[in-house]
Amino acid sequence: MQISSESVKVGHPDVVADVISAQVIGRILDQEKALGLTVATMPHCGLEVFLGKNLCLIGGEVRARVKIDVEACVREAVLSLGYNDEAVGLDGRTMRVINEIIPQSPDINQGTALELNKDKEIGAGDQGIMYGFACNETPELLPLPYVLSSRMMRTFETCGDPIFAPDGKGQVSVEYNTEVCGPRRLAKVLMSNAVDYRQINGLSREAIKARAKEIAFGCLADWVDKDTVFLFNPTGEWQAVNSCSAADSGVTGRKLVVQFYGGYPGAQLGGGAVVNKSPEKVDCSAAFGARYVAKNIVAAGIAEKCAVQLSYAIGIARPFSIYINTFSTCGSATDERLAQVVEELFDLRPQGLIERFDLLNGDLYRRIPKTLFMDDYPWEKTDMADKLMKALA
């Protein structure tokens, strides 16, 4: 049995759109902080970005006390990813930027602003269903295919080899032992990366493939073997000039499956894009909250695998419902009892999540598009594991 996961580099056009959104919101948070930023004064943002051929269209809604140079933010974000020449698919210096951001709807604001909400709380910025997932396959308590495919992307991003342009994506297939349901080896590795032919210095396609294999297998060394299959640019050609938005549009939130657990069976996807919203939007804060709950359940040894569903109603702070599925790996309690304990122990209101996870931190926002989980984020802590064990004792 094989399970596959896909991942993308931050230079992929869809993630570039995410990075732009995060950069704009991060800059707003930075300037709001100088005015004394609290949950009562926080900005409310919902942005959408479309990338075309040397073009960025940014729209959506913002309510804030500050005004920022949106065009400068867009260009800064694009240039930070290495897109400084149309020869690599996009140029942050010359691209056209169209700003269509409008003020936030007052109908939404009355449910999400602390002073206007009928319960005097920060209500959920929208209705929605968010999922979190954890399993004991890796030290990160994430599925192995997701971890390995993400690791390969981060390695190609930082390898320093100018042959490989910013745009790229990859996929791995992990072979599982069906008797013990555990990962055994890497069966297949696929890496597709735009090649900057200005930098190849006479290297053949086979030599470029060999270099890509060296990078990929180097970071996956614990799981590859002599029979692991490696594919590189399987169409035979991918020139950097035909990469990023020169060849394929970029849209905010289009890589959610990739970013959320890589399509691993049992790890469902709910909600919408994450980094294009301020954190009263539960697509953002509750997605991290659900992961936090699931990870702490697995870290506590209560279950080997856990999925958490949180649902919300717009304008109401507390979850509409909490559902937990431990896939019959929890011997100490029923999933229903576990959901009751989670409701008692965890503050899953937007304000509670914002404060626990430091979600008004602009620097944190700018980090998120690269990876939602595999970093020292506050929602990756397992500081609730002991409390969960005691509550179920």
C-alpha cells in the first residue's frame, strides 16, 4: 500500500499569492502595533490575490486605523521570493499592481468587533468548518508523506543552486506495511522545478536531473533505498521563463490540500484560505486551534491518530460544535467524552485563539505561507497534553 502527498515551493504562483496577502496583513499589524494593538482595536482583513502574466490584482475588505502602501507590499513580497526578472516568470519591479481593496462590510463588522458584538465578544468572522489532524508517524506528529514532501520543498528553496528557479512542486509516495499500518520506505519521489537556463553552464538534462536527485535524496536519506524511483520534470522540459504566473495563474488559497496535511487519508479539509485573513476569521485561527487540539491528544498518548472538527456561526464566539475522531485508536475514553473534555479545557473562541497563538504578530503572519505546521509555532506546542491525561484519568 502506498500513500502519496504533494507539496509546493513558496515560489509556486498560488503560494506567491498567499505570501502577498500575508505581507499586506503583516504590514497592517506592524503599524497597528505602534498605535497600541489589542483584540479590541485589531484590524479586520479579508484579501484575495490573483496573479497573471507580470500582473497582480489584489482585492477584498479591510477595516483598520492605518493606511499602508499596498503596491509597495506586493512588490516587496514578490522580490523576496527571487522574482526579479521576467526570465524566471515574474518581476516584482516591473509587474503591474491593481489595488481593489474596499472597506469591510458593516454587517460583518457588527458581529466581529468587540464593542459592537451583542455578547461583547469577538465573534467568529464567518461561519465555517475547520479540521485539525495529528498522528504518531513522525516526531512532528504529522503524516510522514506530508513531512517528507514539505521537507523536500524547503530544501530546494534553500539549496542555493541558481539552476533551480523559484517555482517548483514535488510529490512523494510512501510504502506502508499493511500488517502494522506503519510507513516502511519511500517508493517514489517526483520533483518538478523550473530550470533557469541562463545558469546551467552547459549542463545536460541528465546532469540537471542528477543534481536534483542529489538534493532530494539528501534530505530524504532516512527513507530512500536503492529501489526508490526518482522523476524530475517528467514532461521533459520546464523553462523558468515559462514558470510562475507567466504560465499559470496564481490564486489565494488554491493550495489548501497541499498545506493542510498533504491529502493524507483521514485528514479532512474544511474552511477556506488561511493567511489572507485577520484571525477573527476562524478559517485562520480555528484551523490552528483544531491542529493544536489534535496534536495534544496524540502527544498525550490518548490516541495514535486524531481528527478534530470545529464549526462556527458568524458573530458567535464559541464553537457551534466539536467533533473528534480517533479512528478507534483511543482506548481510554470514547470520542464523545474526549470532545467534552476538549470543550472544558480549551478556549476555542477567536479571542482565546488569537491570544494563545500570538496571531496579532505581523512577523508570525509572514512566516505562515511557507508551512502551516512544521515550525516552532505556538499551535505546535504540546503544553495541554498533561491536562488532557489528568482530565481523562
